[in-house]
Amino acid sequence: MLSFGQEPMLARAVQTLPDPGGWPGGVAYEPKFDGYRALLFVVEGRCRVQSRRGHDITDAFPDIASAAAEQLPDGVVVDGELVVWGDGAFDFAELQRRLVSRQRLARKPASFVAFDVLAVSGADVRSWPLSRRRAALELLLQGSAPPMELTPQTYEKQDAEQWLRDYAAGWVGIEGLVMKGLDSPYVSGRRDWLKLRIRDTVDVVVGAVTGPVSAPGCLVLGLYRDGELDVVGSTGALSFQQQKAVRSLLAPAGPGHPWPDEVSAGRLGHHGKGRVSITRVEPSLVVEVSADSAFEHGRWRRATTFVRPRPDLVPAEAAPPV
């Protein structure tokens, strides 16, 4: 049986939908749900829920753990996405509230959308091609009921293109598509899958803020290059609600933070030629931002727009725009 704490397989961003002919055995197109990645481990009639970062989040999703223990056989490890349905769309904020509060308060029902399987009957099946793992997953979930669900999948690019148009026309909390080779194994930690987002956003690391950590004026953003965290820009001024969304996730920087106490206004995408004082924070929080200006010479020309925090991601998953 695979031990708890497995590293999931990941995807790298692309800007165009790949053709099936470029993949040995073809390609599977799947929706990219706006939720939290999770692995379910079912052992001896009980289920533990693991986050992408390897944390035990079972107490935040007892409804999912209970359903998985009831509907899945022992010795199974399933990969998928935790989602919460809100007012006509998936409610990402509700997922965050669950993880932050960890209290058994009244909650919106959660669902688990399964898209891969790592172990069956205690045996590691990650070396199986995706097509065989998918067949096994369909058998495991045959006759299952909400909140356990199976992600849709198509092998036709034409269908995938229509999905993208539908998702873009009415935002329901699906970020885009994930593409996977049908002959490919599941390789933990590898970015052999591809993802195409509908929205023009990017994930970056928060390395500092302007103002105090308790009430940040804007977020100073960074990306890792050759092991070093470089300043690549900043967000615009945060609203009170945005401050509230991030302040509990920020921590003052410890020794060894590479950034100075001040950076040039241009480096942050601000107007002017002066320098801006910053408050360094522990570079552990990833946030999603939207930028309407070009990413040139390793930074954004103007301030980006804060979209939301992504505490489910690790800094290594942040990457420059493609």
C-alpha cells in the first residue's frame, strides 16, 4: 500500500490546445476544476484526505472522507479535485474557509471529482498507462453517488475546443483543460501533463508587502530563478476584503531573506523613479494575479491585479507567464 504523503503528478501551462497526434497513444482532455487538489487514501474502512502539499486535511473534509470510506474499497489511492458548489459556480472561497477554520460549522456540501488512481487493492498502479488507470477508476466509481464523482474526459480535440468555448461563455468555476497522454504513467512530482487556462492569470510568490503585514497595501511578487527569488512586480492596492483574505496567510520573514528593505518603484511596476519601502515576509504564499501588461525583462511593466490566494500551491509551482 502506498504510504500517506504521496507527491501528486503536476501540469505545466501552455497557450494552445495540443493535437492528439503529438502524443503516443493519443491524448485525454479533461476539465480543470477550480478547486483544491487532493489524494484519498482508503485503508481498513477509513479514509484520509491529503492536500497537494502533503498535509492531512481530513478534518476539513469529513464529508468526503466518510463518503470515500463507504464507497471505495480498501487499498485504494485516488487523485482528484475537491470542489464546493456555490451560487451557480464552484465556490473556491468556501474551500479556503474550510481549510482555515477547520471547525465543524455549517458548511456548504463538498464534492470530490476523481481523475486518476495511484493504487488498487493495495498495489501501486502508477506505472500503468493512463488508459488502463482510467478504466480501473471507472470500475471503482461504478455505481458511486455524490459527493464522489468521476471527471469527464474526451479524446477528441473538437470536443475539447467546444468545452473551452462553453466554459468561457459562462464562468462556472472551470479554469480550462488538462491534457494527458493516454500511454503515459503517473510520475509523482513530474510536470508531464499540460494545462490550458481560460483566464489570463499566473501564479506567483509573495516575498514582501508594502505597509504592515497586518494590513498590506500591496503584495510584492517574486519568482524563483536558479534558486533565487527575484522581484517581478507587485499587485495594485488591495481592498479591505483582499487584505483580509491574505493577512492570516502571511508571516514575517526570517533570517536569510534575499530582498533589501527598499526596491525601485519601476521594479514594482509603479510610476516614478524613487524607491519604495517594503516589509519582507516568508516567501511561502502563492497568489494568483492577472496582468494586462507585458512581462518583459523578467518583470511586469505595471502593477498586476490580485485575484486570490492559493495556499494549496507551493512556491515551486509558481512560474513566469508563457
